Amino acid sequence: MTFSLYAATVPSYLQMLRSMSALIDKADAYCRDNGIAAESFLQARLAEDMRPFTYQIKSTAVHSLGAIEGVRNGSFSPDNTPPPETFDALKQRLHETVAALEAISPDEVNGFVGRDMKFVAGERQLDFSAENFLLSFSQPNFYFHATTAYDILRSKGLPIGKRDFMGMPRIKAGH
């Protein structure tokens, strides 16, 4: 069985980005229904030295679409721009990310295999093949930030579970 780079990345990005969007909807409704200031969720952290919920959501976009764009350009650097600061702005960022990922062809992503690229952070540079960058650097980062966003919401009392995290699995048609 041949398994493509596209199949190993983009469909999972889309699945998880959609689940993150649904989690934002649930968090927003929970805050409104319970008279909780949205800021208490948006700026929540699991630990003082970790980044807040807003950053975690932004980072799912950075390590999915941003990673693909990095491979296209041959270089990826950390995104130090401030994250969106409202539930609506976070949802918009995810909506734009999903739309851009849906527009990417499997042939383009599969054509990345073997291409050189680098991760650059200040003076530090790590050289990768495109597939190793996507699968061993950005994909683990993507799941780390998605999991951390979920965990922050759980820690704030949002009644969510594993199905909320996973989103809609890609089941066989007709089942």
C-alpha cells in the first residue's frame, strides 16, 4: 500500500482544525451561558510558563498551513505575531486556514517529497527534507498545540470529551 505525504498530513490537519473550531464554539457558548468572561478562557494556561489558549489555537494554524507554506518557500521560522484575541477572531483564523488547506492539491504536497527545507530560529538552523519536516517537526507541534488547547478548556470546566477533540473521523462512505 502506498501512502502519500498529502494523506499523512492535510486530511488530519483539516479534521483537527474543524474540531478546534467546534471547541471554540462550545467555549464561547459556555462562557455566555454561565456569565463567565471570555478573557478567562482566552488567556488561560495550563502552567504559568506556558502560552495561553489563544496561542495554542494560533499554533495549530501555524503548524498546518504555515508548515505547508514553509515547505513551499524552503524555510520555516517561528511565527511571533500576536494571536487572535477573541473567540470570533480565532474562529476566523481557523476558517481561513481550513479554506487554504482545502485549496491545496494532493499533487503539490506529494511533490514536496525529497525537497530540502530548513527551520530557522534566530541563529539556529535545522536542515530537513520536506517530508521529515512535516512529519517529525510540524505534525508533532500541531498535535501538541491542539491537545494543549483542549486541555486548557477541560481545566476551565468546559464539559467536553475525547469525541470533541477528535472531531469527525474519516469513515468509509455509506457507513
